[in-house]
Amino acid sequence: MNITKKRHLEIAIEDIPKFESPQIDLEQYPTSAPIAADLLWNANSLGDIANKNILDLGCGTGVFAISSLLLGANSATGIDIDPYSIKIAKKTVDEMEISNANFCVKDIYDIDSNFIDSNLNFDTVITNPPFGAQSRSKKGADRIFMEIAVKSANVTYSFHMAETEDFVKKFYGGLGGEITHKMYYKFPLLNTYEFHTMETRDIDVVVFRVVK
């Protein structure tokens, strides 16, 4: 592994703007630069980023989509329900003069086969769906992300709370997906919302690489 190049990627990710007004119902927590860089570096080493068409599902401000392009992706598409986050993502790629990125506002529940077919033939999906880490968030929301991801591409990288690992493995299996790799992280939940009393707390997450 070229540590210097990986560190350069991490620094570039740190410069991508975060959420301006995060919404708890959407569990808008930014993925830390070290985690995003490590995941993308590993995905690239497995042949899933460079020269591929990437779908960042629930993209937020576009961290994974934009970073994939920095690693040589052919194109990157980001989809998110939050128009303010999409606005930030579009502004970022404009400022970076990136032309092969596309961001659109869309509810995950409104994505169907026709929408997928009318877009690029995606090779790799990266999705960081709501964990259900907050009692106020919508439980089970990650399932629709998993379903759309498997329908959209042959390879999926999917974030989940580590304690749900067995369920997620069975769910992906039911969708015809096979787990080939697992990556474990301490995901920092920053003091983002008014009810938070700690500066930050970490939750254990696992990222699955799923192929179909």
C-alpha cells in the first residue's frame, strides 16, 4: 500500500464540505476522512473504483462519489433526498472543475428499475444508509438501500452497525448477494444535534463488500 498516496486521498476528502444543517431523521453524520479513504483505497485495490461507474446511494454532500473520481472512476452519480446536501455536492464539483459527476435529489423509496435503467450502467454502489443509531430515526430504512444497491450494480459496499451483522448477511443472501469482504470501523458520531451531551462517541460499524 502506498501510504503517501492514501494520505493524500484522506486530505482531499477532509476538504469536501460537510452538512450545513444536518437532519436527525436522516441520520446525517459525516463519514470521517480516515474511514472514507480507507474504504475507497481497499475498494480500489479490489478493482471496484478506477475506470468504473460509481453510484453513491444516500450520498449526502458527495464524499464517496467525489473521492471515487479522485481515484480514477469513470463517472460518479450521487443520489440523496436532501436538496441542501445535493446543492453542496454540486457546488463542490463545480469548484473542482469535475465534469463526470452527477447529483440528483430523489427519495430512496421513489427509485425503481426504470430510473436505474435510464441512468448509467453502474459497476459499484457505495451506500451508507441510516444506521438506526438514534431512537428518533426510521427503523429498517437501511433495507431499501440494500435492495436498490443490489439491483443497481454487481458490487456493493454497504455500511451497517456491527451488532446487525448476522441480519445483514442473511438479508443480502436473500437478495442473491454474497459477502466477500468485511471491514470494521469505529464510526465517530460527532456532537451534531442539540440533544447530544458528549463531544463525540464512537459506534462499531461493519462495511460489507457484496457481489451478485
